[in-house]
Amino acid sequence: MPSHSRSRDRYRGHDSERDLAYTRRRYREIYDDDNDDDDDDDDFDYHPRERRRYRRDDYYNDIRSHEPRDHDDDLNEYDVAAEDPAVPLRSYDVEAEGRQESMERGSPVASPSKRDRPRDRGEDRKHRTYGDDGSPIREIGDRRHRSRRGQRERTRDMDREARRQRRRERANAAAAVKHKSSDSTNSGSYLLSADALAKIGSHMEEETPWERSRPEELARTESNRQRKRPIVDDEPQTLAPFPDETPRGQSKGRIVSGAFLEEGRRPEMEFRHRGGGGPAMEARWRKEGNWDGSMEGAGAKPPFWKRKKWWIVVGVLVVLLAIVIPVAIVMSKKHEHDNKSSSSSSTDNSDSPYISSLGGLSHDSIPKYARGSVLDPWIWYDTRDFNLTFTNETVGGLPIMGLNSTWDDSARPNDNVPPLNGSFPYGLQPIRGVNLGGWLSIEPFIVPSFFDSYTSKDGIIDEYTLSKKLGSSAASKIEKHYASFISEQDFADMRDAGLDHVRIQFSYWAVTTYDDDPYVAKISWRYLLRAIEYCRKYGLRVNLDPHGIPGSQSGWNHSGRQGVIGWLNGTDGQLNRQRSLDFHNQISQFFAQPRYKNVVTIYGLVNEPLMLSLPVEDVLNWSIDATNLVQKNGISAFISVHDGFLNLSKWKKMLKNRPDRMLLDTHQYTIFNTGQIVLNHADRVKLICNDWYHMIQEINTTNAGWGPTICGEWSQADTDCAEYLNNVGRGTRWEGTFNPGDSTAYCPTAKSGPTCSCASTKTPPSAYSDGYKKFLQTYAEAQMSAFETAQGWFYWTWHTESAAQWSYKTAWKNGYMPKKAYAPEFKCGDDIPSFKDVPEFY
């Protein structure tokens, strides 16, 4: 808490008669030893610590001369004492003499600067009187303050008041005065007698002046103290300073600080912890039977239970137990949960393989130079369906480790599609495909579990920041995702759903990384190759999609790094241009191998380059260079180039003189356009069948449009409510939270009501009404119909963790996608259902 709040807390009361009695007895003991000729009452009554007074002006002059007063402090006991001298001020200050002497000499109350303190302390020495044996004797103070009657009356007043208040107030008040004048060795208090000072000094270690303590360091210090220096007759008596810094919450030189009292510790406990000495404490230890009769400096120590280090050890053990026991309970419960879950769970945090195929094999088969590298199956998390016979052979500098030397291209996904070793009739038969988004190129809204555990302060917003945050654990955690998010069964399901193509996302770090890249390098490469082999097995043709290019081609999170576009742009724009060509030089050599001729039939250059921000001519020139490069390396597949989010009509005049076998890739969604997301269910289907249908049909022609066109991405989603869809931490158009300065909700009932909410979109698909399922399927089939007027489509995406309306698999298994993609129930031209029973805000 702030220092001024801590100061106020130190004035809160105590009511311990025992503590007060002990304090009085302690001071009597000090006086009794040195002043046998005086009676106890007189010594106590005359004690300068009980005569200390401030007038308000002196108090504020002292404080204002050093540092500003905390203006929000409440009127405390010191303020009251300044107004009313009859109110006793319970503050005991060993270092108060210099300040009082300064007052008696007529000097200002303000303390000197630090460099002047040794001189002032020397002046303090002049006002002290020493006996023949060198010991200090008590000085005689101002006669006005030595009236026995007045002292006795004030003492009785103090006794009565102290019984009603807690002992904590007394020590806190002492701490607060020093806290208020934190740069001074002097105060307005009266002098402590020299003999009392010597007696107290004999049983207390040297202390740093209270004024050097910082406001936030008012608790007891645990640091080592320097030993007492012997008092030499001509040498000023000073206190050895402590280091400038002490742990937060610890003070630099008080025996009992306010923090100690706030913790409920007694003053005598502080003496014991510090190993203090002196007649007073020796007498108390003897009385309690806690001391063996010898001084600590002579080599004797109090019993172990009185030593500070043992209490520290006990405290540490208590803290450790407080941590270990709950953790053990949690881990025990987690272990029970893990035992109940499948051994193939993707959330398994063990280091054991997902499923190992290494049984019966010897690690000696891997050369020593390759052990521990990406070529070593013994460090792979998943070894299923890989050829584990070691080879260091590469093509285009990329390893073929894990591939079988033979393959079979006779499979077909259904009877409507030719087998892989036959020629697919592009242009005559539409592509019906699906994407594998969020798998080898991580995307937050598809796999939110990677991002849910972080707060906005962590700044984990894309694969770049995620990999950087995970650090050395990134490879193991992300490979577990590769091994579990998409499996062989998914490819079998794609075939059974009537699909025939798969667009597979991957990024440049599957091949290489550059300086300061935190990405997990090269591991995704073998999962990409295995996925292609699964596609081969089930007769599915592949569209390769480089989703992340060096420098980021869009500045969006699915490019790997959200923020500035560094490809063809900025300081490293040309460097990343060349890096992206080098990337294509490698992978094109690899996929030009005969084994991929029939299965990899579409070769993408770069996903969604943001041509609204990048120079269009630069992107087009790079596309031509990349196409020439990969075709020179032997790629015979169609080359896919994205429209860059430009209006499709503009493409009618672009790249008219281009290399052969190029496809234009367009991505179409209704939810990212504020003029379309507000459409009701029926109008949304009409938009697709009346506008999109003809737009796609026209752009696919060479005379009126651009030429062969595919729709590489689209979805069933009718809102933008999926978590992280609009970037991590950003709101939605649907609820009017997308732009901080625009609260307009873009949904069909925004103006007429009821208010649109994303809460209803989180309804599990099993709870969807029949009417809503009918809309979703019609909405999907209308888009299929429009895109099939061109070269066909790829749905975004096959699988998600939670965004149900973005998952083809979820829709297919829950009955709002056609059972077979090639056999829809609706096509544009059919009567559009009314969907009257479906709420428009749903």
C-alpha cells in the first residue's frame, strides 16, 4: 500500500497492560543500575522520553524542511499533541539528542544534509559530559520540563490512556515521526540523558539513523548489523550506516518498527531475533530461563528455539508445506483424470510418444551425427505410419526421411471422381474440397486452447508470440498438436463426406527459419508429407497452400505474425522477397518428384497477400517470377494466385499475359462485410444465388473475366462471433464491439430488436433447432452451387476446437451439411425456404 496509508495504520491503538508494565520496568532497570541514589519513581518520572513534546509549528517546520507532507493523511495523534501539550506523545527516540541540542542553541529545526551530518554529530559531542572513566553521565535539561509534579501528572495520564490502547500504537507512533522526517538525524524532542543512552547502547546493536529509512521500508531489517564501536573520548559517537538498499518492507535501523507491531510481534521477540544484549535483556532472559548466562559476543548462544535462523527455517518449511500440499492434491486429481482419459489425448503433457512404432528397433541404426536431429525417430512424438529406416537423402535440400520408397495412386474418393493415376477433369467437374486450417499453421480462432491461458498483458496473439512465449517447450507442445489435431481418420471422413480435394496449410518454418525466428522449425515438414500420403491412401488430391511467407504477406495472425507487413514492404521487403523465392525453389524441387505428380495437383504461391496495402505491381511481378521458378523446377500442377482482396472486376485486366496453368483463388465470406452480415437468413441465400453466382461464373471465363477461378475459402458461419476470429482481444461486428470508436451492431435485428448477442452462437450443435439446421445447410449448399459455376471450392475449415459453424466435420456429423458433398439438397434456382421459425438474431 502507499506509504501515507501505512503511516496512518501505525496510529491505531493497543490495550496491553502487560506490555506497558514491561516497558516501564525496563526503563527502571536501566536507571536503577546507574542512578542508585534516585528513587525509581523519580527516575521514571524524569525520564526524557516521557517529557517529549512538539508544538504544531515546530513539528511542521521540521517536516516541511525535508520532504512534502502526505496531504491525504488523516489528523493523527501527533497533530493532536501539537495542539494540546497535555496530550502525551508516546515516542521513544534514541537518536533525538542532536535535534534537541540544535533547538537549545537556537538553530533551525530542519536537519542538515547528509554531507553535513558528521559535523553536526561532532557538535552534539560538545554538549555531552563524560566522567573520569570515559562513561557518559546524564545532562541536566531545561528546568521548565523537570517539574516533578507535572511529570508525575503526565505519567499518570499516560498510564491511564495506555491501558485503553493497544501497544502497537506506541511503537507505530515512534516509527511515524521518523517516517515524517525521513532525512534528518535531529528532531524536536528533548535530550535523553547520557547515562541512559550509554546503558541502552550496551545492550542494543548499532542502528542506522531512522531518517535514512525510505517510506516503503519501515519494517524490521534482517540484514547483518555492524558491531558496536568503542566510544573514544575525543571521537564523535556516530551510528554505522547500513547499506542503502534493504528488502522491501524492512527498515534500516529500528528495534521495533511499525511493521513489526502490525505483524503482532512483541518487542522482546525482536531483541531475541537480533541477538541483542545489555543488562535489561540479560535480566529478562535470566528471569524467563531462556539464557545461559553468557554474552553472545563471548561465544555463547541462546537455545536454538530462541535463535533467529531456526525461526526462519521453520517459517520456510511452513511456506513450502503450504505450497506443496495443494499442488500434490491438484496433481493427484489430475493424475486420476488422466487415467480415465484416452491414452491418445492431445492434452497429454508427458514426454512419452503419442504412439510409438519403434518397438524392436535399435537406436544404433541411427548414425551418431543424426541422433537428436529431426532425422532421429527416437525424438519424434509420433512415429505412426512413417518409414523409420534411416536416410539422410534430401531433395531440394529437404529430407525424405519417413517416406516409403513405393506408393500407390489407384485410390479414388468416390465413383464420381477418377483415381489419382487418372486425370481429374478440371473445368468440367468442380472441385469439392476442404481446408486443414489451424493445424500446421496455427490460427487462434481454430485452436483457442493455445491462447486461452494467457492474458492481454502477455500479448500472445499469433504463432510467433506463442512460440516465443513457450520458448524451449515450444517444439514438444506444438508437435503434440500436429500429432493429435488431425489424424488418419479425418482423411477417411473427408472421403466419406464426398470430398475429393484437400487444401493443406503450412508455413515457411516447415522448411527453414531465420535469425530471431521463434518458430518451431522443420518438425511440421514430416507431418505435411504424412498428410499427403494419407490423402493418397484415400484418393484425395492436394492443394499446397503456403500460409506464412517470410516477413508476413498480410500482417494478420494466420500469416504467422500479426502486425506490419514485411514481405515486399519495409526495410526487409526485398530481403523477404528473395527469401520467399528461395523457399519456393526448395519445395518446388521436392514436389516435382514423380511420387507427387498425381496427388499434388494445385500448387499455391502465397495465401492472401494484402494487395490493398501492398503495391499491386510488386505482387504481380513476384507472382510471375515465382511461377516461372517452380515450373522450371518441374512443377506441372496448376499454380494458384490469390486475388489479394481486390474487386474481382479488376482482375479482368490483370495478368492477361501470364504463364500457363494458373488459377485465380478468391475467398468469399458474408460476415466480414458490414453490408452483408446484417442480411436476414433468406436474403443471405438470395445474395449468394443472385449476385455471387453470376460474379463467379463471369470471372471464370477468359473472354469476359480472368480465367480459371477457384474459391479457396468460404464457410457456413453467419456471424463473426467465434472467439479470436477478428484477432485475439478484438470484439465483433455482430455486437458492435469490433471498432473501439464504433458501437454500431451489425446484425439483422440491430435496429428493430431484440439486441443481437454472441451468447446464442455458443449453443452446441446438438441443440440447434431443425429450422436453424435447415438454414445452415441451405446457406452452405447455395455457396457450393455458386462456386461450382467456376472450378469449384474448398470449405474453411475441416476441424475446429470450438467454432462449430467453421467446421465441416462438425456440420457433417450433426446433420446440417449434405451427407455427400456431390449430392446437395439445394442449388441456386430452387425455391428459397422462408426460415420463418428461425430467430434472426440467432
